[in-house]
Amino acid sequence: MLSEKIDVDKLEKSDKEHSSTTTAYGSRYFKTSIPKYELPDDGMPAQAAYQLIHDELNLDGNPALNLASFVTTWMESEADKLVMESMDKNYVDNDEYPQTQVIQERVVNMLARLFNAPKECQSIGTATIGSSEAIMLGLLAHKWTWRERRKAEGKSWDKPNIVMGADVHTVWEKFAKYFDVELKLIPLREDLYTITAEDVALEIDENTIAVGAVIGTTFTGQMDPIKEINDMLMEIRETKGWNIPIHVDGASGGFIAPFLYPDLEWDFRLEQVRSINVSGHKYGLVYPGVGWLIFKDKTDIPEDLVFNINYLGGNMSNYSLNFSKGSSTIIAQYYNFIRLGFNGYKDIMNNMAENAKYLADKLQQTGKFEVINKQMTFPLVTVRLKDTDFTVFQLSGKLREKGWIVPAYTLPENAQDIAVLRMVIKENFGRDMIELFLTDIMEAYHHLEKSEEKNDQKGKDNLTLLY
Ligand SMILES: Cc1ncc(COP(=O)(O)O)c(C=O)c1O
């Protein structure tokens, strides 16, 4: 009863007596409800707090069965150890943890080279929380450069715009809104799902701060024609004098193309590509959250955007949206680089690509699914259903009963009538898991085909795209 006065001394004595003869489950904390809305007056033994939260988290999905997210769900135990050893280091305290900063710079250098920055360039970059922060910082630098150039030329600088396809991740739209830049979004076309250089040419003008191009789109894993966009922009530069940079969103593709398609020109080999972001926590094979932003040359970032700070005990420069952040994922990225090397990454990417292709072929062969990303450039399979009277949303829900997490969603503008399932194949999703998944997806399919559940339209509202 609420009004009953609790005798705390008595309870504590009883807790002590019990703790040597029972487990956390025998303690009083397992017969009362867990504090949810207010900070409790008194705490509880560590063992009970741990067990309560641990048990509650069992309600989350199993990361190993999560085909929705691109984000890494497994690292080697040695990497786990390094992560735990550096959990207590705030990355921004560079003066206190100088070696961590040195390691960050090594990763930036390795990435600039992996992205084929020309030798004569002085590439610079930074670790971020993820690709979202990296994209915002990259685009901000381009906005700044454009504005300073316009000012110097005595021209208006109040109407910046950015051109990109509707295939971009939502963070690009966020950038336009948060940083007050007009968004020129090119709608998609059914059966293409990316933009073309001609589309871009129609949208750019003297106020375009940058063109966004994606390698490995969120929706279908496809790739914008970056080389063609670059060539068109070079021509515009010659004919009209507009020097429009490309920022490549390599959130997932940036860690795949260098290993699987080394001859594909999408990176700093192209003149107008001035900045690239990549998610370390996606195919960089590191836990969340780490992203990277690399500028082709130090002249691509205006000096006055970089803050020099001295209150952490030394002079240091900082270009970030966030200030404090953990060091462990940066260190884990370096671990992967020296542990795997180019060939180690390549082996993993090859396995993922082959397994994704196997899954796509098997699904296509059933005659029940149509694979949308037919070129299979990236280890991801996007399918739509053929001739059924149930939806991908229902199929996704049915798969969830078995523990599989597979997002269902509709494609962006102009292709919004197409609803798809997307399966991201990660390194810890081997051939055997794919076989098990194939059995379960077909079982779920046949169940829906026969069952009354197909008439339940509730699933239609159940958009489960996880970016
Ligand atoms: C193409 C693309 N860009 C940007 C992002 C955002 O990346 P992050 O989650 O690392 O912020 C994603 C996330 O999936 C993505 O697929």
C-alpha cells in the first residue's frame, strides 16, 4: 500500500542477509516495479540494476538477425578489448590524449589514399559521429567557399542552393533546412532510382554550392553516375565559369568500391569531387558511431570554419558539430585497418557481395520476387513482390515473428508506389544464415498466401525503413 511507511533499515538488513544466500532474482527488486519516470530516492545493488536492465533489453531485436541496418553488429574480441580500454577517453581532450589524435590522423591519411587523393594535394579530414555529421560539415564548407567567392566577386550571396537526387539520405534534406540552403531535389524515375548528369545540368546555376552524389544509395544500394556528373561540371566550369564541387556520399559505398571496384572512378581521381564522407560504422566494420569526412585538399575547407581552442591545455584545431565524443570507435577503425589491411577488407567485401548475389538469385528464381537493384553493385538486396494480394509490410511483420528484422518501405517521389523489402548483407551473415533466411521468408510467404492475415491492412502503415 502506498501509505505504508517503509522501514528502510529493516529492508537493508534483510537485503544483506539475503545477498549471500540468493541471487539478484531473490532480492526485493524483482517483486516491485523498476523506476521509470522519476529518479528514485535510493539506489539498488549493482547486480540487481544490471540484471533488471539486461533482462528488459532482451525485448530488443537480435542485432545478428537485423538485415535492416547497415551498421556493424560484430567485431573481433581484440577490437572489443580496445573499445573497452578506451571508453573513458574523451576524444576532444587532444592535449590529454595526444596519441588518440595521432591515430585519428593516420586513419584520415589512409582514407585519403584509399580514395585516390592525388599526391600533390594536402588532404585533410576528421572523424565524426557518423556520416550525417560528416555530410553537414562537408556541405557547410562548400557553402562557405561559395559565399566568400560571391562576396569577392561583388555578387549576391543570399540564395544558395544545393542539387541532388531524391535518392539521397534524409540528412541532405536536414542540411538544407538547418543551414538555410534551397534544396533542388531531382525526382527519381521508375526503373532507374538514381539521377543522371543531364538531370543535374538542368538544375545547377551560379548559386549552386555543391552537387550531391551517392555511391550506394540508402533505398536501393545503387550509384549515381559520378564520373558523368563530374565531366558535365568540368564543362560547365569551362563554359560558364561556375566552379561547382561534388560532395560524394560514400556512407556505405565508400568502403566497398575501393575493394570491389578499384577501377571505378568515383573519388578524388575526379577533379570536381572535393569532399567525401564514409561511415566507419557501416562497411568500415566498426561499431556505431564513427564517420569520416575527407577533403581533397586543405584549400577545400575555409580556414575560418576551423576553431582553434586552448582551454583543454594546448592549442588545437577543431572542425565538428559536436564537441565531446568517445575515442573508442576511432581506435577500433585503426585496429581494423592494421588488422585487415587492403586484402583483408577485400576478402570480406567479396564474401558479402557473393552472398548478397546468392540471396538475390534465389529470391528471383522463386518467381515471387523481383530484384530491384539488378546490377548488385553493393551487398544489399532490394525486392518487390510480384502479383500477391498481401504486402511487403505484412511479409516484414511475419518475418519478425521468427526474429528476422527486414525493413519494408516505399521508394521516394516519382517511385513512391513501389513498396520494397531491403536486406543488407553484412560480414556476419554467411551462406548458412542466408539459407536459413530463405527457408523462413518462403514459409512466411506461403503462410500469408493462404492465411486470412493478408486481408489485415494494418501492416500497410508499418513503415520500417531503418536508415
Ligand atoms: C547514403 C547514406 N548517407 C548518409 C547516411 C547517414 O549515415 P549515418 O547513419 O552514419 O549518420 C546513411 C545511413 O544509412 C546512408 O545510407
